[in-house]
Amino acid sequence: MTKFSFSNSYEGRVATPTIVVSSAVYGQEALLDQIFAVLRGYGYRVWMSHKGTIPLDPSKTAFENCLAAVESADATLGIINGRYGSGRKGSELSITHREMLRAIDLEKPRFFAVHRDVIIARQLLRQFRQDRKGTPRPHTYFKPTAILEDIRVLDLYDSATRASVALSERKGNWVQQYIDDAALLLFIESQFSDIKRFEALISSKNDVTKDLP
């Protein structure tokens, strides 16, 4: 798949760093509006499907456009809550799930946050996610609830924390727990308010990538 040509240059100073925000939208519209305004206020270019700022290639599907944005952006802000996200059919993964997995696969700089309810649900459902033989139960085994729309939200959280990787080898596995909007906004302020620090982080990440064989 051809990448967009919107990615920023890493030579020297990063020009207008770009953050793609990955999150389920339904029920989160007001919070996403606030996050968009905050990040724009710090000086970032913000790609968010809810606001219509994802660069679109009309010849591609919604999935392809969203994944291309993740590939081209400088970093991903991923918000994991009880909603699973749209764009899925049958057993397909949601757009949000695919976006975050793509950021992980590419080892992109990523900043993930998870609502406390998801962590509690994970603990409560741990004993039920596998049958007596240890085989993972299909997502259809679990019915949607007001707390957890889809059991695959827990799969997404496990991927974000890199739960399948040996503890000593886990990198990029920080997922910040938040209890309310204020706590999430505080996390965002802490990570993104110093744009010069962010630019240095992106530049150093790119230098490491260029040195790889």
C-alpha cells in the first residue's frame, strides 16, 4: 500500500509534528473534541477521524486511509476504553484495534491510555477467557455489557502492554490508567505540552531507525 506523502521531515528540526489519535468515537465525542483542541494548542498537527482531519485517498477504504495515517504520523495517541470501535464486520477487528496494532508493529512512538474499568474487567474475566483445556474462547462467547462492549478490548490492552513478550524484553509497553477525563487530559499534558521534548524524541527515534541494517 502506498504511503501518504504527508509525513514530516526528520532532518534537523521536526516541522509541525503530527499525532494521530486512535480511539472509539461513540460516546466520547466531547472528550475527543477537547483532546483535539489541547493538542492543536500545543502546536501539533492532529489527525483524528472524528474531526475529519485524516488525509484521505478517495481510492482507498476507510481502513486503508486510517492505517496509512498511522504509518505517516510521527506518533500515535491510543485511548482504550470499554467501546471497541466501528468499521468491523463479523469477526473482523475494528478500525481502532487495527490502528493500534499497526503502531505497535511499526514500533512507532506511541502513547496509550486505558480506562480503569477495562483493567477491572480484565481481572474479573481472566478466569473465563479460556476454557478448561486452556483454549481461548471466541469473542462471541461474551455478550456486550455497558462496561465492555467487546471482549476484544482486552485483547487490544494485552497487545498494548505487550503481555505476550517476556517482561525483561518489553519496551513501549507503558499504558497509563485513567479514571476520568481529567486524569486522561493530565496524562496528555504531561506527554505533549513540551513540544521541543517531543521533537527530540522523534528525532532520536528516527536516528536509531536509520542506523538499523
